Amino acid sequence: MPMVGHVTSSYSSAILGHGIALAVVKGGQERMGQTVYLPMDDGQIHEAEIVNSVFYDPKGQRQHV
């Protein structure tokens, strides 16, 4: 599996109900919506979708409740 980047940080999102991560990915801006695969030390492989860094409430509607 060719390496195209690396995860810089990861978090568990209580609102989304799953983990999220920030990563540096080669050609990331042009790869929006694509799936990348993350090999783990224990042999598992996780899938991740490349999305905009503002992916939750991009219009800021939650601020206007």
C-alpha cells in the first residue's frame, strides 16, 4: 500500500458517534470525497473519506439557536 500522507491527530466525536482525524495527504485538495486506507500496527485497515476541514455545520447554523 503506497503511503500518501500521515495522520497528525485523531479524536473521538461524541456528536458524530465515531472517530475523526486530521491528516496531511498528498494532493488532498484535489482528492475531496475520495477514500483512503489507514493500515494499523495490529494489521487492521481503516477507511477514511477526505473531506473539508469544516465538515460539521459549515453554515454555522448551530450558533444561531
